[in-house]
Amino acid sequence: MLSKRLQDKVYESSNLKIPAVQEWLRDISYAEEFWNSISGFVLPDLARVGKDAIAAKENWVVTRPLSGTPWPSIYVSIDVIVNQETPPHLDKVSAPSLLDLLNQSDFIREWLPWRTEYLNVILEGEQLAKGGICEQCCQAEGSIRCMSCTGVHAWCGPCAVKAHRNLPFHKVQRWNGTHYQATSLMDLGFLWHVGHGGGPCPQAQENPNPEESGYVSGEGPPNYRRSSRSQMTIVHTEGIFTHEVSWCSCPGSDPIDLHLSLLRERLFPASISKPKTAFTFEVLNHFLIDALECKTSAMSFYQKLKRFTNNAFPDRVPDRYRELMRVSRLWRDLKHRKWFGFGHDTELDPGEGGLALFCPACPQPGINLPPDWKARYDRQYVIDGNFTAQHMKMNKPEMDVSLSDGKGYMVSEIPYQSHLQQSVDNKEVGGPKRSTCSNHRAINAANINKSNLRSTGIGATACARHGCFVPHSVVDFQKGERSRVKSSSSLFLPSGLEIIPAVGKFHLAAHKLSCFPRYSLNFVKGAGHLDGEILETLWAPFNKISPTARSMTQAHRQEVYDDHMRDSNWKKLVGIAPTFHEAQLKLGKNPVSSSANLGSVAWLAEGISIEDSQDQLRYELRQLPSPMSARQEVKTSEKRQRLSSRIEKFHSTGQAFLKGLEIDGAFIPQDDPAFCVQEDQEKEDVLEAPDEEVQELASELMSIWMPSSIGAAKLMEIGLHDLLKEEMELRIGQANDCLDQLRTDLGSKAMLYRQNFRTANSTREGTRTKKEIQKVVVRINKHVRSYQRARKAILRLDLNDNIGEKFKEIQPEDLAVSKEVTEENRFGQGNLLNGDSGGLMEEFYCINWLKARARRDRWREEVSLVRHEMLWTTLWFQYQKEIWETRALQSTEPGKEAYASKQVELWSDFTKKAGLMFQGKQMECI
């Protein structure tokens, strides 16, 4: 059904009589039909409904067209789909994301006419609801409404309390005769019963005076009794609430255990004895996620809660900021011990790095490597410092209490300070030394005196390939980056450890030239394709929390940094499987959409292959004499027949993909004469276009009907979007392959000139080298012609000329070999080339060859490493699953068994996901 808005009277604008308007309408008609074709293809059901709605609109025009020019509908189908009501439909082809063809401004413009109506509806909600009658008992005055409940309600006080028995954090308002004003459930008589599932305790001793809250004085005797009620401040995501709590008074209940009673109600007490404040588990989880994802400080988070509670007078809200700071630390510590299984292994204490996640894709003996592994795997680490993460000196450091010192990513404080005291300071031995390599701040700032700072920054270690922080490896800098391993009595390196130093590719540019061959990752065997700068990308989020952590206590700062590093590793872990999956080939690996025809990619690839076969046959014909011998004619005829059969089959199959479209006219493939050089030019008359008397066109000159032959505009008009996209990707791949082969062959040509032709000792050897060069030139011309075909197709398929700009036209001069290579006697080159074998040019070619080989080796290593990492990741997930399976079997308490089973399912899902993503690509065994 059509909405009411469509039923308004429609009047035609008098502007249609203006010639300029009529001309403008005619000019935009093509674009409108183009977008209508798109909507008709991607959203067929909705497009049909849209056309019906437009047809209905035409019948409602009060005045008929004055000019005789019909008004075209821009985005006809999409406009109706988005802005009007449509009948229920099931569209299997479309996806919601396709409606993004309308930008944000279009939706805002649609809303603007309704702005006043929206305001009226919102203001209507300020009136007395339900006529002021309680909807529950239908007798008393309904002066209470809830701002948190869905819909409009009106209750009396007792009915409102009854409706919110299990909803203590809803915000209620009371009608005072003129308007609603804020009140609370406690003011309405709400009593929170703790200890009996929300019901009152059968043994409760009610306080005869409700105004007296707290605890009866006196402690010790077993028959100690307390008042059954007390007021508590409870912090929730919706704000800060005050509730009257009724405690359990059953025999055996201990007043000291009130905090545990709150904990069982999913409320975290702010103190152990006589708790007066509690935080819901939900608000603590919100704070931790806000701090990790949005870098929200505790002060900002609590200010937000105060404004939720009373935005006009936030100073009237109880201040529990200090309690939030304290409780959030305790909650974070408990969550981490629960996640890492120390709630099940209560007798074990987390060791160094015991509450830290590490990289699942790095080789770890005993975890993701089989016991009998024999191959040697190098662990790749990157070390860097962050001088934004400073820390101020504490007034009373002896009062600081740590919850997880050394259990995460930062090292234990006491052993580290002992190491610093034992180590020899550079200032004490010969004075400060500046870097001899470059004026790098990290080195030369080592002895800067900053008396107000306890730490000038932090130094971290992460796996170089995936950017996961290494547990128990982050340290505080005292005065810049300095190595104190050799001068420390508490640190040592294993005897069999071999360290291969390297410098990140970005930082290497700041070093001396001599550092390049010594420390470049391009020359480190086993490094793969690595940049060594991944830690720089991890410092960005830490720089947002550094100002907040700067003035924290040492223990609190350590816990915050550990939490952010753990979260960084967790997000790497969650996203590591999709990252590998995105590296797959799109057309060959991704499933075909329901709107695409099966086999279209193979059909397009066959068309490109036929073009290459035609080019090869034309080349062979150019080499044959004229006239050809009988044997040559027979072989040529056989090749033409085979090629003709392939073309006929290709066109027959293409009818299904092109929807029976007839391509007007035919074109004869033309080779650029500039790239047929040195191929017997006198025989090119064989390839001339046939006379009109010739009944059949030679197969090497036949037209190949592909989407690029039709053109992008026509393809979009008839809805062949998938074919356009698929051929575009194939043509881009074809062009890139040709360019890669061109670079290789041009290099081969240069090397033949340099090493063979110039140094030939005989005419025979020189002639042989010329023939080798001639073969290379033929290959070069072949790649250029293939590139030209791909480029022409891309230009015909590119709607916006964006991709076509990337692939430039190749000119003959672009293929010339450097004169420094081919002309040994060129002016200025004699002193370089005519010297001994160790001349500059010889060294130049040797160095470039070594660089090329290093790049090739690193890419080979990269492929091997990625395949191994896929297996290591799967085995790491499997290892975590097995650990929790063991804990589930050993658990004797129902809660611990349930949580262990939950973790088993989590890691099972990770294992299955990794196995599915890496299927057929990972190493089968190690």
C-alpha cells in the first residue's frame, strides 16, 4: 500500500513551459534511466513496487502536462523504496548495503519537512499520560511514569513499585499537577530484598523506624542481630541510584558477609565492612570497554553518569569517583584471573606474564609446535620506545598496592629496580656518549635530566610479524633507551641464543649508508617480507591514554598499560583469520553471488586466451614467406580451423552471459606496427583486411565478443554489472602480468647486451647473442601487444576513467635499454666500462642483482611463513581448547564447570573458523 503522503494532490510546475527546463530534462534522462537500470537489477522486487508507485503518482496529477514534456523520475525505484511504504516482499538478490546509493544528505532532506511534526509528537509526551488513571488497578491516580520502560504508561505509586520489582534501575517521574518531575523508586516505597531471589527474608527483623538506617552497634556474640535495612548508593549505566536494601537475617548469616550477598546480586561492593556503595557488573564492564575502545578516563566516565542522573544539577548526585577508581581495578584483576583460568586453578599463582595473551601465529614449542618438531624457526621481535608514556614521581610510593605486578606485559617492579641499581650508568663511565650513526632522539636523549619524572617513557617488545606485545617485556625508561644487559648481574643470555640485529625500514633511512647492507631486513635470511615498524602503529592508541596514566600510581599505571596491551593482542587474535582470508584471490575463491552466472569467470578467461592465440598466429604468419609452400598452407589451415572452433564455441557460450545481445558491427584486431619490428615487415600483407569477395574471415582476424566490446554504458543499462566487474578485474590482472614480464625481459635484454654481446670474442658468438636478443625482443613486443589489448578493454569498461589513468600507453622509446649498458664508448663512460672487472658498472650490476635476489628470497620466505603461521594459529586455538576441556573435566563446582564449557565452545569456534579460512592453504604438517 502507498503511504498517505502519496495521496496528496500533485500539481505540475509551470516551469515546464520554459525551453531551458525542457532541454535540461532531456539531458538528464540518460542518467536517470541508467540508475533505474541499476535499481532494477540489484533490487528487482522493490524496483517493481517503485514503478507501480510512480504510475499511481501520474494519475494524481491535477493539471496535465502543459508543455508535453514528461517529467522524468530521478532514482525512480530507489526514491520510492526509501521514502514510501512498500508491500511486504522477499528479495533474495538484494542486500541492505545497496541502499547506500542514497547519501546522508538525501535522508536529511527527506526528514526536514517532518521536523515540526517530530517536535509536536515529542512534546505530546510531556502531557499527563492515560488521562491520569493508573493502568494497573484502574482506580488510583496514575501520576507515575517510567522514562526507561518502552511505551507510555501511567501507574499509581504501589503499582509502579510492583511493576518494577526486578527493574530497580529504571527512572521514574511523578506528575505534580502541572508537569512531570523526577522522583525515585525508593521514594515510592521500593525495597530491595537481598538474599532470597528478590523476595523478603522470612527471618528479617524489620526496623520499626525506617528513617534509622545502618547497623545496630555491638559485635561478637553468635546471636548478634542487626537492623534488616540500610540505604545504599548503587552506580549503574543509567545513572547513580539510592535504594533501601533489606538484608537476609536467616540463622547462620553473618553481618561480615554482607559484601558477598551484594556480589551474588551482581553488585560489586566498594568496601568489605559495612558497604554503603556498590557498582553493578554492567557498569564496570561498560567502563572497562569505554577505557579500552574510547580511551575514556574514570573522571569523564563518572561525569557522564552524573549527567545521566541529573543533568541540571550534577552536584546533587553522590560523588563516587574515588570508589570507581578503586573498584574498577579490583574488577579488572578478577576478570583477568577468570579469563586465564586461575579461578579454576586456585592453588596456582600467575607467574611472570601469566595474565597475558601472546601471538597465536608465532611458533611456540609445547603450544603450537608438535613435540617432535625438528625444523629451526626464528622468532622475530621488534623493540621500540615510547617517550609519551611518561610517569611522574609519587609522593608516597611505599603506600602503593599492586594487584598484578609482573603478571602482564610490564616487568616486575622490584627486580627491575634492583637491576637498574646494579647496572653501570654511562654517566659514571666516561660520560654520556652520543650516537655515532645519526642524531636520533632515542639515543641522544639518554642523559637528559628530568627530575620531576619517575619514568621518561616505556620500552616494549612485540612480535615483528603480527604486532602482538610480548608478555613480561615492557620496561620503564629512566633516561632514554639504553642497553644494560652486559653490565647487569641479574640478566643473562642463553649460550645457544643467536641474535640477528636489524633496523626497521623507516628508521633505516635516518642511519648512515653503511648501515643499509648490515641491518636492512631485505638481507636477513628468514625474515620474509617484513618492515620492522609494526610497533609504531601500536603506539598511537597508547598516546591517548598516556596523559591520564601520567599521574596515576605506579601499580595502577602498570595495570592500565597491561590491560591495553592485552586488549591490543586480543583484537589481533580475533582478526587474524579474516586478515589471511582477505589475501585470497577474489574471483577464484569467493562464492559466486546468486545474481551472477556460474562459469562467467572461466568464459572471460577463455576469451582473453583466444585473443592471445590470435596474436600468436598473426605473429607466425608474419614470419612465413609469400607465397607459402603447400605444407605451410596445410599447417596454417589446421591452426585456423582449431582457432575458429574455439571462437565459435566461445560465442555460443557467451549468449547466456550476454543475455542474447547482438553486437552491432565487427572489428578486426589490429597490431601496432611499432611493436612488430624485427618480425619480417615485408610479409605483413598477409594480415590485411580481406576483400569483399572473401566469404569467410580468417580466424586470427575474427572479432571476440566480450563485455568490453559492448562498452560500460550499455552493460550498465542492460544490467550486466557482474560481467563488467569480472572482466575489469581480469583485464587489470592481465595488464599487471604484462608489465611484470616486460620488466623481466627488458632486464634480460640489458644483461645480454652487457655480458654477452659486448664481450663476444668471435663473430659466431656475436651472431648467437643477436639471435638471443631477437627472441627477447619478440617476447617484449608480444607483452606490449597484450598490454595494449588489456588497456583498451579497461578504458571501455571504466566508467569514471579512474582506473584507466593508472595504465599509461606504452611508447617505443619506453622500451629502450639504457645507453650506459648498450653503448660502451658513449662519452663519459669509458673510464667506467673500460677499466678492470671491478669497475663501477660491474659493481652496479652485481649490487642490483643481489638486491633482486634478496627480494625474491624474502617473498619466497614470506609465502612459506604465512603457510606455517596458518597452521600455528590453528594449533594455538586447539591448545587453548584442550586446556579448558581439562579444566571442565576437573571442575567439581557447577559454576566453574559451566564457565569452562563456555570457554571450550569459544575456542572450538576459533579453531573451526581458522580451519575453514585456511583450508587448502596452510601447511599440512611441520
